[in-house]
Amino acid sequence: MACQVEVSLGGAGSSSTTSSGIGGSDGVGGSGGSGGSDATVGSGGDSSTGAGGWVPPQFTPDKVDLLFVVDNSGSMADKQELMRLVLADFVDGMTNPLCVDPTGAAPPVQPPSGLSACPAGTLRVRTPVQDMHIGVISSSLGGHGSSACQAATSASNVDMARLLARSNETSENDLPTYQDKGFLVWDPTGSHVPAGDSDPVALAEKLSDIVQGVGQAGCGFEAPLESFYRFLVDPEPYETISVSPTTENIVLGGLDTKLLAQRKAFLRPDSLLLIVMLSDENDCSIRDEGKNYLVAEAGAGFRLWRPRSECATDPNDPCCRSCAQKQDGCPEDPTCTGPDGNAARLTAAEDPVNSRCWDHKRRFGFDFLYPIDRYTQALTEPMVVSRSGELVPNPIFSDLDPSDDNTRTRGPQHIVFTGIVGVPWQDLARQNALGEPDLLGGLNQFGQPVGGLKNAAELADPPSGTTLSSTWEAILGDPANYVPAADPLMIESAAPRSGMNPITGDAIVHPSAAGWNAINGREYTVPPGSTGDLQYACIFPLAEERICDAGTQSCDCTPIAGAPGDNPLCRPEGTNDPADPGARSTTQDHAKAYPGLRELQLIRSLGERGVAGSICPKQLVDTSSPDYGYRPIMNAVLDRLSTSL
């Protein structure tokens, strides 16, 4: 039996199948829906009944299936490296949890492994995991039928949520995995035939190599949410995707039997399912239906259509539509008629291809992405909707291999979803007695100075010293009603924003002004045209600076013609003062992240089964400290597992 105390790591649904959108006969898209449910799922328990399609769920307390979903678009190499640096601690925290006495103090000597007994008078903080599958997938699902993100450009563009174990982004799966199945197996008791890994150091090294090999040459239309759905949930993952030459709609063909075989081997019915997502951009899970692929279309100067004027003031207005849709029941809108008499299109400056995946309804009159409800239901409901529109058993809550002797199945309380995404760590950190974000001494809900990140209950409470109703109001707002986050740093915008962080008081610095804040540095002048970009939610210093020349991959300080070059990621020209509003050099000394709003929506909807962390670490200097790198978020995951294992 394990006691439940917070301990830091050591230092060394379906889619919306009936709502119509720009699609079918209307011409651009398919079924849709926006926003997503903000309902919080209850905690459940092993005494669940069969109501609502459930059988009494069961799981094996020391068995975990751990899936990493790693963004592999440009700019992710630095974040992948930071993840690598804490994996050994994380693996050790799962396989050989600390022993502590009733006061929470650890004895001077810890057992050498999770198979060893704790010293007299102590208990482990959680049950050691003795049986674990660990897999890694990327965020790249190709161009969804568009001309973007083709395999000919980069093989990493079309990973299609299959398990990865490659040494670099251009290779095939060439790293060792358990029986070449694509995932690792932790098996200290030798219960598998053949036995899996029993050395935690070797296991962490193998996992680190796999995470690094994901690379950053993947599709810029990152779809981490749909990637986990495709691998774990989709009853009929397609093999091919194409565009019909007659209807110009998406056509899905075949069945990805390779993925289904990987899922069957990886996902046991009675494990605790832990999903850890790492992404520095907002999710862009494009609906694979109708003409939704057009939001990713980058060929031949293609531009999307203008939205009706109602979208600017109320995206929920029934007449907020794309000018390419039917306008039945709405007044004539002159902004919808182009000079050629056809539906008006946006200009290149208004529709930069590289920043298409944000604020769709307001900017385009139509939401091209899967609703968040799809992913909430996938992690909480026993049934999901198949490609043909039928309700079928959810693979997550099913026995995928009836031929074995394991008939136990998990319930939604046996799932933990973690998002390490673009959000200031200051917004998520517990606050000390002075109301300051403090990863070392912040107070939990019981007033204990344990530091770390807020848990689900604390995120739902008002942040100290503010008039906010909850931290969610600060970082997310009300997306379903298009109410922006109270923290202006969490507002997606190409134009410079204004205001201040409601928790820290840090003011946003305009590009023309001198100054610097500790969260995102300063706003900058986004280059116009097809390059496109958004302002940053947060930034952090790079471990090693890089010089941006023509041959440097994913470098943010490469000069752009006509741009003032005032990006806060770049070292100031001729000075080391970051507050200098002058031009920046071509040396990049900071990394970036954008508001991860859709991932945060899903985390909020999952209640206590969601864990939120910042992809922008507080510090990268003191490697022994609990606030180093991604240690705070991995500690938060371990704390959450202490209530489940």
C-alpha cells in the first residue's frame, strides 16, 4: 500500500457528425462544431455500474501504458532535448518511488529498486510500476488531402500516429524496441515472454533516444490531439486520403492495419493509461471530411474566402459564415462579393499560410477543426462514432485481444492526460504567501509550502491577489463563447497585444517601446505576407545560442526582407540589453511557445484527470533543483499518479 504525499523528483467523442458547415453542397468543408464542452468529468471509481454502457471497470494497479505525443514541427528540437533531460528522473519516479515516513520525510537510504522493501517505518509514495509499455508518436498527420506536408518534402510529415523509434527524423524505425513492436516494455519481474527491460537507466536511455529521434522536420499543421485519437481510439483509421475530382471533397480509403496492430499490442485493457503531450503551438487537428483540407492548402497562391461581417463582432451569430457558404436567411453582405463577382477571398497579408490554425470562426467564418468534445469523449465515454457514423465500442475501454486471459477493462478514472504546452509557467505555479508564483515554496490548497504546479482543484480556484474566478479564466477564458483569456499573453494575435499578466502584473511591452518582461520578453512586428506568425505566450533562454544563416533549420532570427527584425528571440544588435527596442541580430538566444488553447480546453474538460504544464521552463541553470526544466510538470504527473496507483 502507498501513502499519498507530494514529492518532487530528485535532482540528478466523437466528432460533430450532424452539424453542417462549409461542406457537402455548400462548398468548403464538412460537419463541424467549435469550442467544445467545458463540462468536468467526475472522478468515478472502481464501484462503477453498468449504467450508460459501462461494465464495472477494473485495472491492475502496477500496470501502466504510457504514450508520449511529441510535436515534431520546426522549433521543437530544444523542447525535445529538455524532455530528454528529465526522463531518467521520471522513469525512476514511476518504477522506484520514494519511501517516506508519516511526516513525508525521506530516509537517508532509499531501496535500490521498486522490488525492494522500504526501510522500517516508511511507505512508498505510490505503488511501483512493475509492468509498463512506453510508446512515442508525433503530431504529423500529413496535409489532410491538401498539397501541404507531403512525404516527398519530408518523410516526417506523414507519421500518421504510428509508433516511432527512429534515430533521426529522416530514418526508418531503426532503434531497438521490444520484439520490434515499436514500443518499450518495463518488466523487472520478467513476467513477459521474452522478458522486457529491467534496468531503469537503460530504459530511460532508450526512451530518450526515441524522443530525440522524433525530430523537427514534421508538418507545420500540428495535430497532436488527433494523433493520440488516431492511435488509441479511431475505430477505422484510414489508410489513404484523397480528393474526389468530381466533388472536390475528401475521400478516405482503406484501413491502417499496421496502426491497428500496434494499438492492439501496446494498449492493454486493464492498465492505467497515461498520455503526455509536448507541443509549443496550438493544436490544428483538421477534420478529415468535406473540403476542410483547404485550410492547409498552400499551393498556387491559394487564399481562403472572407468571413461575413458578423464574424468580427460575434462568431456565434448564425450569420457568421464563410462567404463561400450559402447565405440563406442572412442579409446581403457586400464584403462577400469579390471584383469578379465570386465570393471574395482574403489577401496574402490577411491569410498567411503559416498561421492558418487559430481563431477560425472569426477569421474565416467556419471552424475547420475537430471540436474538443471529440477528445473529451474519447477519454471518458464507452462508445465513439465510427467513420460510417455508427456508435461502436471505444477501444480505450475495450478488450482488444479477447484471445488472451485478461478480461479486466479500465474506466475513465484510469486515464491521466498531461499537456506540456504554450502557457506561462507563472500562471500555473502555486503561489507563495506573498501571492507570487513560486515553484519551490508555493502553497497548495491546504496551505502547505510544497511548491510545484496547481492541481485540478487549485486551477479551478481564484488565483491569490486577483479578481479572477479561476486560473482557467486567466489562461483560457471561455472559448465556446469566444471570450478571450484574461492573461493577454494567452490571446492569439498577429498584432501586438496590450495589458498585463493578471497574476504577476508583468506588462506587455510594445515593439516600439523600451522594456522587457520575464514571460514573453516583448511583442514584435510580425512579418507580413505568407510567412506569418503570432505573438508568443512565453519564451525562455536557449541552452546554446544559434546563428541563423541560410542553412540553419528552424531558426527564428533569419533576416526577412521588409521586416524590422525586432523579434525578442534574437539577441539585440550590438548590445546585450534585452530591453533595447532596436533591431535584433541574427543570433537566436531564446526559444518560443504560442498559446496552447485547444490542449488546455481538453485538460480543463477532464477535471482531475488532466494535468497542465508549461513548455517554457522557469530555469535551466540549477540541474539539481525541483524547478529545473520540465521537472515541475513531471512531478505534477507523479503526484497525480499517487492517487491512482
